[in-house]
Amino acid sequence: MDVTPARPAQSLGILQRLAPQPMKVVLNWGRRYSLWVFNFGLACCAIEFIAASMARHDFIRLGVIPFAPGPRQADLMVVSGTVTDKMAPSVKRLYEQMPEPKYVISFGACSNCGGPYWDSYSVTKGVDQIIPVDVYVPGCPPRPEALLQGILKLQEKIARESLEERYGNGPGGSSGASVGALTSGLVKPPEDAG
């Protein structure tokens, strides 16, 4: 078991200080083994995604639910197939509708870099130009086993994830949240009667 030394309290983000270390392990474990997938299938790779979700490969045993009702119920978007410039705004809009934390797997050569159509005027040269991608699965089309390997890589990444890196000012994180951003304006604290 890899044990990392504790970091000084002054270098931690606000959200990192709110959860103790055992709670972070439990939260990451829960995220890791309850991924609801929104499949954004655009071409032939989508058929391989369906094959990976069927009984022979059965990625439900890994804690991955294959068909979320929509992007608002999904944790993981699998983009499979050729992303055209005309389809790119839809990919971005559906990604933005997903709740945090959200993850993306780019499945197949076409979604990774344009594939055999990379020199076409209408093909986006990789879905990572539109949305952030967590795991790339190569192949044309990739076998279902490759998707299973990509899911395992994503689960390893989620297990190592820290709230500071994802939401705070840590390395690779976005701008940190303030205490004001964590409190709702809908419920006001009680005023002092004194």
C-alpha cells in the first residue's frame, strides 16, 4: 500500500480541509465503483461499446452502469466515433449538462485524433479539442477488452484523485472555491439576538 506523507495544512484548498482522509478514501471508492455511463456513439465504435456492455464482457461487474437515462444522471461520457465540426457543439453542451465529478473516455481512433478521416475539412481532430478527456482508448475500432482496460485505468485515476487537485488550487486544479461559493444564498444564517 502506497502511503503518502501528510501535507501541511496551509497548502490545502478549502474543500480539501472539509473532508478528513478516511472520508476521501470512501468518497473515491464510491465514485470509482458507481459510474453511470452516457454513451455518445457517433459511428462504428459505438457497436463495440454495446458489445462491451453485453453478457460476454459485462462491465457491470466493474461497477459501471452502461446506459444512463441522460447526461444529467451520468458520471462518465464515452465518446465513440467520428466527431464532426457540426456535432462538436452538441458534444460540448451534453458534457456541460453532466454533474460534477464527470469523466470522459475517448473511445477509438476517430474520437482520439480524427482517425482515417483526420484530413477531412469537417472532422474535429480529436474530442479533446472540445472537452477534457481522462482516458484515451486506441483502436479502429477498439475491441471491447480495450474499453474494459480503459475503464480500469479511469477507476485507478479516480482512486488516486484528491479534491484539492480537482477543485482547489492544487496542481492541475482550476481556480479555488471560496467559502462564499460553498454557502448558499437561499438560507440565511440566524441573526444574533444579543
